[in-house]
Amino acid sequence: MEIITGPFGLEFQRIPAGKVMIGTDKGGWVHGSERPRHEVKLPEFLIMKNPVSKSQFERILGRESNDDSPVDLIDLDKINLISDIVGQHFDEKVRLPSQGEWEIARDMLELPRGFTELLADQATGNHRGAQLDGRPRIDDMIGPMKDHRVSQTCHPKKAGVFVRIATPAGRPLPKVGFRLVVSPKREQDEIRVPLDADFAANIRTELLWTFILGIIPSFIIPIYRGFSDYALDGWPNLLFGGICAGFVTGAFWRPKRKTWRVDESGNLIGRKD
């Protein structure tokens, strides 16, 4: 991988243009915050292999430090200041990585165990409304969650094991830092994952599978075991039990949902893989 030495001794890796999948197409309710699955097309960009260190942070601000551990106890105002100073040396945009940029470079990045790094995207409840060209998702949230950012945290004991979380970025926190990317400015109109789900289709699917996986077995089991009379006399109980069983199965399994992409003609398409 090509290493680019930038200003203030910052080292960036060049990431070629490519595609990466974000989210999941699993239908269970427990996966709702990771839907819809979508394909992000990314242009070539630069990303730091390691988070910004304390010595680099001080050097950018014109001060001296010999501490090469990752800088923490920072907030968005400080990050934006550092990004603006470094950005004076590039024609492209210097900022925090977006989710797509981080994911496509994941295998080449270093993050200390137990450390968290902030990404550019605001923390949202799911991926609806996400851009498909890798630009950060910002200005979609208001209120107390406005300063929360999607973050990647490394397992405290296992290097290379990451979990995506939401972190308040409006105040300094220990063991929360950042890295920078140098990414092309997006001038074209953005294409987003649809904001609204197909609620009618989801309700039809839920009714169908609750009937198949819950209500039908609830009546078949007592009949099969020789309790046909109870299937007639106790039908309210069996119906309620079947609905509950169908509800529980919906938490963990339902058919796959659509994956959203932009085709070669620039049209948004959604289909099940």
C-alpha cells in the first residue's frame, strides 16, 4: 500500500476507488438498526493508518511534544481546527473518515486496544437516508443527539476486533481520539437510501410469517398429539400463543430485505440479493 507523507509528518495510505457494503439485509427486528444494507461507491482517497498522536496534534498547533500515544480528551471544535489547518495543504477535503471510508480501509488501519475513534457521520437509528457515494452523513439529527458521532472502538483485549458505537463528540472523553482522511469534494448531487420503508409490504410479510410460524403450529401440535377437542375449545389460547410465538420468531428471523445500490446509469435500485 502506497504511503504518502503529508504536512506535519502525518502519514497517509492511498486507498484506491472501490465499493463496500454497509449494514445488513437480515430481516429480524434485532437487526433493524443495521438496515437497510447499501453499497457505497468510493473515489480514491487518503487515510491515516494510525489515529492522530499527541505529538502530531501539538505539532499542528505549533507546539512541541514527544508523546506518540494517541491524542484523546478532544472535542469536535478541536478536531475541526486541526482539520482546517491540515486542509490548507490539500486541494481535497480534510476531515474525519465517513463510515464507508473507514470500512473499505478497515484491514489496513491500526487502533489501540480499548481505544475509540470518532467518525464523521452523525449517529442515527438506522441507515435510512445514508449517502451512497461515501460522503459523511451530517445535519440529519437535531436535539441532544446532534453531537453524537458514529465511532469505532477496539476490543480491550483483542487487537483488530472492532465494534461500531455512538459516542458524544461535543465534550472531551478519555481514550476517544480521531484520524484524518483526505477525500475528494463531492460536487455531484447526492443519492441516498430511501428515508421511508415499505410499511405495507412489511406488515403483509409479518402477518404471513406469524401465521405460518406461529398460529398454524399452535393448532397443529395439539391435534397431532391427540387433543383435537382442545384445538376447538381452547382456540383463543392457541391463537394468542401462536401470535406470541410468531412475534418472537420475528425478532430473530424474517426474509432478507433489499440492498440498495446505484447502477451504472446512476439510478438508485433496491433488490434482494
